[in-house]
Amino acid sequence: MPDRKVAIVGVAESAFGTVPDKTVHELHAQAAVRAIADAGVAHPVILSEAKNLTDLVSQTLRVAGLDDA
Amino acid sequence: MPDRKVAIVGVAESDLGTVPDKTVHELHAQAAVRAIEDAGVSKDEIDGLFSCGGTDPMHILQLSEYLGLHPRFMDGTLVGGSSWETFVEHAFLAIAGGKCSTALLVYASTAKSDVARRFRSADAALSPRGPNQYEVPFGPTLISKYAMIARRHMHQYGTTSEQLAAIAVATRKNAGRNPNAVMRDPITVDDVLSSKLIADPLHLLDCCLRTDGGGAILLTTAERARSLRKPPVWVIGSASAESHLTMSQMEDLTVSPAARSGPAAFAEAGIAPKDVDVLEIYDAFTIMALMTLEALGFCAPGEGGPFVEDGKLAHDGALPTNTDGGGLSSNHPGMRGIFLLIEAARQLRGESTAQVPDARIAVCNATGGYMSHCTTVVLAKD
């Protein structure tokens, strides 16, 4: 068995099916926030610091460690 | 000094300037073939392909098909003109991690001829979808976004049009040495200030060119690099940082994301700004170059204007910068980051047309979008 270096720790789906009331960006954010919650990292921080949707996405990426990837 | 694991071993440009007789795919292939010849490797060794742009959202697949490659590792990350520096970072990880051994980074665009063909408008088409819908009604163009940034820098720090012009003048001096540069005749600060105002305060000569052209780079393992005929150009540090895409979300109009990517890349390489012999920074507009110098720590925030006004960015100045003539004077097909890497590698091999004597450390910093994203790459020779 090779070294175990990387693991999936959070998974989630956004609302799916027919979702006429959300933008594609909202669905990205919803899935991300749910995955963060599933992993148990600090998504309340994201929500408290977010000033608007773009900020929310940006903060989500930061907390998820994806902004500098 | 960090381990030397991955090196640039081949660099080349396609035909540049105005190239009405070749498709964008032909330019990709031409650059790739020339880089393969420059490196002295076999096409069959290429098992990693990194590219974005082209003519299809799945460009990376179209390109591998066109080039007749079957890479086991591919990446088509699109973050604007900094994509090529990002690809160096990704290719480093892929090669060091054993996912591929020889990576081809290739770029081409027929942006200039496409305007003449009416395939595209002269201004970048900005999608009104998504968050951008709240800004599009106010009519910001790509250039006006940079003009707003420049005006803010002037307001906050007293930066002058003359100081911005000094960047264009030094860059043109460097282009004068490069036979492939599109604009080579010397210019003065007065020439910049008396050129047409494009978007206040940016004049025509504060703005990059629009040209056709492409470039390619090959990276490989340390072992293979040492067996090739040209000296390896080692990748010793890299880092990326994002900021925003919607202009209203840019936290501080005067700060480039290079303020985060630069120090991280320098720390990985174990260098400081004083160690840098040659600097290649994206210069879509003079203000972009000025803010990059501040963000990378060559001068303090707000001091970029006084820093550049003595002409130190010329190839024979205190901080040789954009020694090929940059986007301002050499070429700019649209996402120019790959040309920074090509010129930096030539400097470290001693092959530049404006060679800096005994250049040992070169830094590339590319910017994508509207000061939206930066990747900094530190290169060194043995």
C-alpha cells in the first residue's frame, strides 16, 4: 500500500434537480458551505465575515484553502 | 538553497507580431516544435501538457489531438496572463511528484489578426453574466479598470504620469536590443505624455501592444535536464495568489496580489529582492509594472513612482526588468506570461539580446485578469 498523504474529508451536494430560484454561483457556494460543514471546519466564520455573495464565495475558498491553490 | 528537482530546458517563440497566414493551432505547433529543438529532447518524451486559450473550452484536448500527443498529465487552468507561471508551479508539482517527466507549456493567439478578420472586437468581450452583471451597465472596459487603479495610486501616493511613462521609456530601450520586438524606436517621457489618451490617466504608450504570436517551454526532471546540451534553468520557488474578478471586490486598488505570491515564492527559494539579477514582470499597463515592483518588495508601497523615474528598469540599469521589451514594446498576444519565462530562461543561459552580465537569479511575476491573480516564479542557474 502506498503512503497515505491526502484524503477526502468533506463531501456535499447543492440543491439539485430543478432549481430555478438559485444562480449558478449560489449553487457553488451552497455546495461548498455544506462540504465545509460536513468536514467540520469553521464555516460559521465564513458566514459571519461574508458581506455579500462574492465575498461569501471568496471567504469560502479561503477557509477551504483553495484561494492560493 | 532548495533541492533542484525541475528545470526549464527548452524555450521558443512562434512567429510574432502580425501573422495573418497561420491559425492559432499552427502557432502552438510552431512554438512547440521550436522548443523541442531548443531542448534537444524527443517529442515522444513529452508526457505532460499545459495550455489554455485556443478556440474551444476544452482547448487542452483539442491541442493534444492537434499536436499528436497522448499526455498522461494535463492542466488547462485559466487565470488570464498569469496562467503560464501557474503552469510552471503545477508542472513542478507534477514532475517532482512523479506524475509526468517532461512537460510542454504552450501558448498562442492570433488576437491581432482576429480583430482584422472581425472574429473579435478590439476590446476584450466581458461577460455580463454572474456578478459582473452589476458592473457591466456602468460600461467599464478592460483598460478603464486599469485606469481607475492608476488614478487611485496617483491620488493616494502622488504618483505622476511622468513616473509611469519612465517605465514605458526603459522598456522601449530594452526592446531596441531585441530584433523580434515589434516597437523598437527609442521614446521619451514626453512622447508617452503626448501620445493619445486612451483611458485617463493612461496614454497609448502606457498600454501594451496587441500582436499575434505564441511561445513554448519544456520542463523536465533534474536527471534529464543535466543530460541535455543547454544549461538547466532551475525552478527554485513559486507561489500564487488570487484577489478578485469583479472590480468592486478588489480590496485595495493599489495592492497587487503579488504582495502575497511574491514573498511566498521568495521564501521557498530562499532569496530576497536584493538577490534578483533580472526581473520579468507582466506589463499590460505601466501601472501594473509599478504596482508589481511595490508588491514584490523592490520598493515600499507607494514608492514605485520615485523608484522607477531614474530609468533603473533598463537592461543596463540597477534593476534590469522586462529585458525583451515586455508587453509594452515587444509583443502581447493577450496572455503574455509565457514570454516572461522565455526571456528569464534566456537571461540565465546568457542568450538574451539585452544580456545582464552574469545573471544568476531571475524572477517572473505574471498578473492575470484585472490585477486579479498573480503567480511568482523564481528561476536560477547552476
